[in-house]
Amino acid sequence: YIDFSGNMGIVSTPVIDPGSGTIYVLVRTKEFGAAFVQRLHALDIRTGAEMTNSPVTITATYTGNGDGSSANVLTFDPQKQNQRSALSLINGVLYFAWASHCDWGPYHGWVAGYDATTLQQAVLYNATPNGSNGGIWMSGQGIAADTNGNLFLSVGNGTVGFSGDPRNTINRGESFLKLTRSGTNLTVASWFTPFNYSSLEGSDSDLGSGGVLLIPNTTLAFSGGKQGVLYLVNRDNMGGLSFTTADTNVIQSFQVAPGSHQILGSPVWWDGPDGSYGYIWVSASDFLRQYKFDPASGKFLLPNYAQSTTAAPGGTPGGILSISANGTNAGSGIVWASHQLGGSANHAVRPGILRAFNAQNVTNELWNSELVSARDSVGNFAKFCPPTVANGKVYLATFSGRLDVYGLLPLPSLVI
């Protein structure tokens, strides 16, 4: 599949439990020349050894008469179901989700939860059991959660509604979802579907291309999709479906940039010394944009507060973002952005670049890896892999068979 570089293997971001020193990964293999298998592994982060009960093979069935069903049962297909979104560890349960390879069907949007200790399947959800598609990939972002363990995610192209009623929650393609656990099931507690979902479906402009960000200390969530529109919703009452020609059921929606741009990856957030900000970098020759949030109105102030002076190249994916800061301290916030150096990274491997911006005003670029390219060059860009900031360093995955680690250089010796 030409959207990947090299072998499949592990294509989703693992998750680490620091308390037990365990890293969880989902691995895909083709065995004996024919059998496709997906397994969950729990590994000792220090040695790589398998932990107790590891690994387990992923299997699942779900009641439904949708695409690929037999006798009103859907069976998980380990070959066609593409596990791209990051793993999430929430209240002792590992959650992961699936989409497909370039809409190669039949497939569905599956969500599974496995007990982090026993590695036994604890909970299961299917986004389109009586329909088709509904993949969950979010450009590799993970499922978000609140303190009560409710899950928040975005679903891509797929069947909306059931029996002629687009509000029926049995099938929920093209939607933001809040899922609440009830025993071994996840139920739709709240949802949002854009008014023009049918148009999005028909033009491959589906909603589920961006991860869902929960705004700290609020009940708000925001994300967007391939249409390039950001939606701000009440995460506990997302608004459902508006039967009008506008999304009058959400708190706010707006086009990030004029023209054809896609929201890939995820927005990031910082509560800074002079206000709170959301950051997004869409595809197709656009800029890193910084939006200031107005707590009085509960909305973003438009237009954007600031934007970078340099655009990412044309094509996809735009900038994949992370943020680091020393709390709200002035001068400490940095927006880290990774993108291809030139051309489009869709169906191609491109050289990459890592950039650092002042989070208080992203007009100010602090550094990039091409300033001293002989020393700092990224190598080949690994799309949908956000920079990871830890231990005073920035870690960046690449498609060059290496992990780049950036940090402060030693101070030079002074000769008197």
C-alpha cells in the first residue's frame, strides 16, 4: 500500500504505562505466506521482553447486517482493517481503533478495549454495524478521554443513520462521537454530524481525518476534517445533526483557510501567560495558524491571532504539531511542527523538516532543522508522527531507519 514506507508491522503509535514500565504495541503480520494476523503485545520497556499474558491475537464479532456480515454477524478482518490511530491507555483499559487501506472494503470502524493487565478483550464498538465503512484513523491520533473515562473520537466516511433516519445512532459515519462504557459495550452518549455530510461523503472530504482535542478546564472539544473546517462543540452535548444549510447546532465552526485544505493530525493547545490558544497547520501550502480563545464567549476570536511567515509545501499533510511549555510561564511555550521539505507526502516519501515557533506568537520562528542541515537534517519525513518532547529533548520519527533526538548542545570551551 503506497501510503506506507516499508513494511506494515507496527503502524500505530504505541502507548506506555510508566507505572508498570510497560509499552503496548499492536503488530500486524502475514504468516506462512497467507495468514494475516494482528496481535497486541505488552513489552517490558527496559528489555523488550514479553510481559505476562502477552501477546494476544485480536479477534472480534459484532451483531449487524452491514457490509461483509454473515447471518447478522460481522467478523473482524485482520487483513483489511488498518489499525492506524494511536493506542490510548484509559483507566486501566487499552483502546485502539481501525479503519481500512484506502477504503478497501468491506470494512468498518471498530473500537476495542483490552484490560491492560490480563490483555483480555473488555469492550467493543462498531461505528457502522448495519452499514459500511466508518473508519477511524484520525491521521494517527489517539482516542481522547475525560476524567470519567468517556471516549471521544472522529469517524470518517461511512453510513449515516439507519432506515432513512440520519439521526439513528446505529450507524454513525462522518461524525464526532462521545462513547460511554456500559459493560462490554460502548454506547453513543453524544454526537455531531455536519449538515453537509452527504456532500462530504461523495467528494472524499470526510470528517474523520483529524484527531479530537479536549480543551482543558472546559467541556469543549474541537477538530475538523478534509473540508478544512474546524468545529467547536460541547463535548457532552455535541449537537447531533442540523437539518438546515448550516451547522447551527455547534458552538462555532469556521474555514481555517480559503481554498482546498485538509485538517490532518490534530490541533494543539496552550494556556499561556496572556491567554489560551489553539494551533493548527492544514495541508496544501498554508501556514501554521494560532487562534486565541475568548473564555467570555466560549469561542475563538477570528481571524487567527497570528500565523507563521513560512508555508508548508503543497499537498499533504501540512504540519504535524506538538507543544511544550513550563506551565503558563512567558517565553517557555514552543510549538513544534514537522512536515515535508518539498512536494507532497501523499503516496510518496519526502525529506522532512522540524520547526520550532514561539507559542505566544507563531510569527516568530525560533529554529528549524535546516539552519545547519549538515548536522540537524531530519532525513525522510514520517507523516502523522508528532514530535515527542520529554527529558528536555525532542524525539522525531523518520522514514530513514532512525530516530532523531534534538537537544541543547554542550557549551563551548572558553580559551583565555
